[in-house]
Amino acid sequence: MTIVLKTVDQVPGAAAVAGPELSFQMGQVTVREIIRARVTSEVERHNSERHPRQFAGLVQPPVEEQLLNPHRPELPRPLDAERQIEVALEAIRKGRVIVLFNGEQVTDIDAPLIVTPVSEARFLRLVPLVGG
């Protein structure tokens, strides 16, 4: 039986944003598998769109970067899913993104988690403090 896992993105002090829904077989899943499925889904969407919409996922360039490098009308370069998966896993390892599964923080990305029809994976992106 296939289960749809709801994902949510959140930055402290901002409203939560619904992420992509991911399909898994009923049973156990790991955060590593969730990350792989999520990033693969987002990369496929990005690479398939002729004019990708504004990205509202886990990582966004800061406002200063967006001002210095505004959107260009030419086609974006395709992303490499494996490279983006490694970037996402590194963000989790370094504590820049915290994963909450069913409301509890996950510290071991390879620990088995029981996925049910009401399961939720919440990605909390931490923002560095100014000056330190």
C-alpha cells in the first residue's frame, strides 16, 4: 500500500509553507529516503519547467543576492539531483535544517521511522544571526 507523506517547510518567525507530497510504501522510511525523494521531486520539477516558478523550498538566495543577480529570461541550467541531495544532507548534518517527523526532531537520518497516512515531515530552516 502506498502512503502519501505530507511535507512542510518553515523558517522561524514565518508562516509554514506546504512542501511536495511524497509517496512511500507503508512501513518504515528514513530521513535520508525522505530527503532523496523530496530533492529528486523538486529537481525534476525544476528541470522540466521551461520557465520555473519562484522557488519556495528549503534553500533560497538571500535578498541581497537576488538584487545583485536578478532573474534572467534565458533557460535555467538543469540541476543535478545527486549533487542537490548531497547539499541537502550536508545542511541537515551541519544543523542548518532540522527535520521533525510527526512532531519529533530526528537526529539520526538513517533511523527507521514508521510512516502512516497521517505522517508529516517538517523541515525547519534555521537562519544565522547577524554578526555571528
